[in-house]
Amino acid sequence: MKTASSNEQLSSEPKGGFRNLLRSIGPALIVASVVVGPGSILTSSQVGTSFGYSMVWVLALACALMLGMTALSARIGVSISGSLCDEIRARSGASLAILAGVCVFLICTCFQFTNNLGVLAGLEPFTALSSAVKIGILCAGNLIVIAALFGFQSLYRPMEKIVVAMVALMIIGFAGNLLLSQPSVISIIAGLWPTMPIESIGELFPQIVDEKLSDPFMPVQGLIGTTFSIAGAFYLAYLVQKKGWSVEDWTKGFADSAVGIIALGVISLMIMVTAAAVLHGKLAGDELKSTTDVAEALKPLFGQAAIVLFSLGLFAGAFSSFLVNALIGGTLLSDGLGLGSDMDTRWPKIFTVVSLLTGLGVAIYIQVAGVRPVGLIVFAQSLTVLGNPVLAGILVWLSRKRRSDGERMAPMWMTVVASVGFLLVLFLAIRTAIRLYFG
């Protein structure tokens, strides 16, 4: 529910004008910051390396669907009096609210370890780090975040400022490598024409007979999955309420969604295009197993400067995801269980700490044992298969419900765009489920 402090934030902003529009930017940028993490950076690099410029249209499509879904989530957030899970609970019962909260929490927690490792990967080019020092950095970073969780009376404003700074660092780092790579503008434009990296529609559902059978569509699916984040869009309903917006502030809400998702698209495009310009035809996408491999691949072409720039962007992406990802999981689990949705209250903070410490524990285990947690990754993928269609379906379902004043939650165009997104994630979920089951 919108608190008095939230409404005070809103009333303190200047009325109208370009300055007010700039000050309204924040919620969707926070969502974009958690989407552009180590996973999306690696995936964008793999796609550019494997397919050159030809998959630019996939990124554009994913960003368009993400814009529609975040706009819808923001619209629902400003249209309801309570939280999103409160609204689900009131309209359909507790079970669906609990399912949504648990799915988001488990997905965020399972992938939290990658943000820990991404922070380390971003620091490695600047200094040689022993395993003990790496573990110490991870522990210190998590403890600082936990201290901030309980130290700030209001988390939103500091988080917003940190995210804006991290997004700026990402743009600086990845734009630097983009300028060094000198990509073909004509090829980028040509990449907006839809093509598929498969020879037949039948390959969209490949027969899993041989474990070594390649899947030409999988990198593209990964690009869609890391850009079109339903969990991130879902959380935007909470952020716009924390910002203190109402239905009357919808213009600001849509502008914020546009700026945030455009920033997401631009950063991912810079990474993909850089890889397309300098690595396509020289490496296979599956040779890039980690973000460190991407940095090392750039070094022979541009020298140490490329690694420094890439690592700067990687660190910013991992750190911003590190901050927000656990908070999304903690807030949604608390709200799903009916224990509160305000990030400044006890239970969301407690569950956020659980997510942080779980990710830290897995990251430490990886550092000590030197292994890749394949089982955990498969488990997280399985949860995503279940969670994305559920969360997207909930948003589409709520969009056609009526507010207390009798108006629909959202205009029809938002429902249509979100429905297309729902069908896409449902298709990808079915496809991934088949591969997980038979693989």
C-alpha cells in the first residue's frame, strides 16, 4: 500500500516540465540494471560471435516486449491500493500469490551466485587476486549490502542513485569497446530484418536423441530470456508504488519504462555488435564459456584497454544486479506469503539476506572446489520454465480487471503486447521443458 512517506516523495517533486520528467526516471532503470548482469553480457557476446549482426532484430523484439510488459506492470502498480500479491490474493486466493512469490525468490536466489562471480571477474584485470582474497571480497561485499539493508531507513533513494551510477559505468565501458571495434552501421540496420539461425521450423523443437546434438536456436533463446525478464517486469509494480506514483502520474510511468528499457537495449546492443564486429568468423559462440573468455578474446585485438573497458562494464552490471536481484526475490517471497511488501520492513529484508547469503555460499563453494554448479543452473532453468509463463499470465489477467473506479487496469494495447509476450515465454518454456526432460 502506498505509504505517507511515498506520497511525500511524490509531492516534493516539481510539477511539470522536463526537469520533473528527468526526476521521474528510476523504477524501470532499476529493473534494467538487474536484467543487464553477467548472464546477459555473456549471452549477447555469444550471439554476436555466432551470428554476427543477423540477430539484432531478436534483441529489438525482446526489448519491445519488455517495454510492453514493464509498462503494463507499472500501470497495474499505480492502479491498485495494495501490493501486487495483495491484489492476486484478493482476486484468486492465497495459492497463486504464494506460487508467484516462491517462484521469483527461488529464481533470483539460484542465479545470485553469478552476480558474486561477476563482481570478481570485473576486478580481475586490475589486480591479481588469490582465492582467499576473492572470498574475502565477496564476504565483505555481501556484509556491506546487508548493513545497508538494515542501516537505511528508506532503501529506494540510495538504490536508485547507485543504479544510475552503475548504468552510466556500463555505458562508458561497453561504448568504449564499441568505438574501438568500428562496427558496420549498415549491417546493424540490416540485422533488423528477421532471419532465423535454423534451416526448418522443425528445429524449433529438436529431437533430443543424441546428447551431442547441437541446438542452433538455444543462443537466441538465451538472448530473449536474459532480455525479456518477466520477474523484473513483475517487480516494477512495487517500485512505482515505492516512488509514490498514482494513476495521474502515468505519463511519467511510461516515460520511465521507455528510458529504462531503451538503456537495457542499448547496452545489450553495444555488447552484441562489438562481438559481431571483431569475433564473428574467428571464434565459435560456444567457445565463450564465461565473461572472462570474452575479455580475453578482445585483448589480442585491442590490447589491455579493451579488457579494462569490458571489465568496467561487467563490474557495473554485476554489482547493480547483485544489489537488486536479491531484493526482488526477498520482497516477492515476503509479499507472496502475506508478510509485507515494503522493502523497508523486516520480512522483505530477512528474505533478501537469505538470498544474499545463499548466493554467497554457492560462490564460495565454486571458488574453493573449482567446479561449475551445473545442477543448480538446471534447477534455476526449470524454475524459470514454470515461473515466466505464470508471472506473465498473471499480469495479462490483471490487466483486464477493473479498478475501484470501474475502469480497466490497463488499455487494450498493453494487454495485446503483454499477451504476445506471454505466448512467447510459454513457447520457450515448453521448448526448454522438453530439452530438460529428455536431456
